[in-house]
Amino acid sequence: MTESASTDAPVTAGGDLLLLDTASLYFRAFFGVPDSIKAPDGTPVNAVRGLLDMIATLVTDRRPTRLVACWDDDWRPAFRVAAIPSYKAHRVAREEPGTTGVEEVPEKLLAQVPVIVEVLAALGIARVGSPGYEADDVIGTLTAREVARAAAAGDGPTAAVGRADRARVEVVTGDRDLFQLVDDAAGVRILYPTKGVRNLDVVDQARLAERYGLPSGTAYADMAVLRGDPSDGLPGVPGIGEKTAVALLDRFGDLAGVLAARDAGDVGLTATQRRRLTEAADYLAVAPLVVQVARDAPVGDLDDALPAAPADPEALEVLTERWGLRSSVQRLLEALGTTA
């Protein structure tokens, strides 16, 4: 996502469960923190340090009680590629048998990802992915699970935390695709970093209405199907951009309503719109599967509580010394209220 979002949204208190779109954040850290930040052996650790500092800031500012670093076990899932072969095709660095391709990632960042994994484990911060699914799907699944758990317990979005301005779930991501999860009634909102995680666009239904003229996260997904997304290799319906997509959804309610109007020859559609929607029928039949995040990915149970102490203090000390992470690790430990 390259578009800078407005920061006019009011500052609000945080949420109970904080879900991190981890790759989104460490890519942001890599490109935002100079690669002159290095370990004692000269290896760049800008993404590692940047991510740890981001998490420390988020924990301090949002005050969650639980935290999960959600992971891309599969950056380009086969089920999405089978539906739309162009999905993320432009990001494939090389083909590899038995996979949907190897993602193009800067070598200096690629080398830091295992370090991130080790440091999060030593800290005791929950990290979870799901084979065959993206981090978006893990986030969608954990969000749905939390909302269902609260509903089963008769626990509304604010009851557990006792404050009307807190959310049940907050998702930190630079990917607008996750705007589809926004749901005020369920207490789910998105935190989109503008200039780092100290400047967050808090995306709730009011923000969606202000920015896009859309009433809900579900409507955002429908709009994304119609509009497409070149950054993900999704063609959309040719000739139907964001404004037209929003206008169609406003008139017909949702994507299903737009397609029903197309099939019925509804006079609310122009002849050109009907033709474009008809010509894109094959795409529209499969695009929702690609655009909508999964709510049922096979994600196991996990301990998502903020760690009261590092899970492995000795390993954390070794990693801190080896990679020159002292200030960032200490900052995060202080934010967590723990000591090494």
C-alpha cells in the first residue's frame, strides 16, 4: 500500500487482542530504517530492530492484554492462484517446483527474517502461521474466533475491557485488504501506519464511510473485487474504478446485488456497465475467493498473553549480544513490563 491515509481520525484507546501483520511491519521497518544499523559482525539488522521498536511502541500506546505476530506461511496460496493465476505473479522472483513461486525479497531483509523468528520466540511473543495460507487469513481466523468466543460468553465488544472506546480486536497492517474485517458491532478495527506506528489511521466504520463512502468492511471487500488491485495482480472489472464500484454498491447493496441487477437487466445499470460486468463474469465468479480473507484457516490453539517474562532468557541474551539488539530488546521488555 503506497497511499498515505489521513490521520484525522480521533485518537482512541487500544484493544484487548492486538494482531500484527508481521511481514507488512518488517518490510516497512526494512525500508524505513537505514541499513547502516548493523550487528557487531556488520550484518544489517534494521528490519529486526525496527520491528522490535514498532512492537514496543504499539504495546505502550495501545495497551493490549494479548498479542500475536501473524505470519505468512504461504505468501501466495495455491487456492488463490488456481482461481486467478495473475495473483501476485509480478512478485515471483523464480519458479520452484511444488510451489507457487519464490517471493522477491531483498537479500538483506531475507537474512533477517530467521533472526526475527528467534527473537520473538525467546521473548515469548506468540507467532503463528498456517500452511497454505497468508498472514491475512490467520488474522481473519483469529479475529473470527475471538468474536465468536465473546458472543458465546455473552461478552460484547466493550464488556470485557470495560471501556466504550476500546476495541475487542485491533489489527496492525499496511495492507488495505484487511479493511474488510472492520466491524464496530464486533469491536474490530484496523490500525494503518502512516508515518510509522506512532501515526496510526484508526479505521472503523466511520473512517470507511469518510474515506470510501462505504458502510462496512464487507462492502470494502466487494468494492475491492470490482475495482481490482494491481499491486496484487487482481484485474478487477475493466472500466469500473473505485468511485463507480462504490456507487454500484450504494445502489444495489452488495456485490451479489450488483450481479443480480446485471443478470436482470436492471435499468439502474447503464448499458456499458452491464456489458462490462457481463464480460467480466468469469473473473467475478472467482474473485471473492481471492479477495476475502479466510475465517477458517487451520490455526491451532495458542497462548497469546503478553509474556510476563522472556520465554528463554538465556537465548534472548545470546541473540541480543550477537545481533546488537540491546536497546530495542530492552525497550520492548520495558513496554511488556518484564525484565530479562
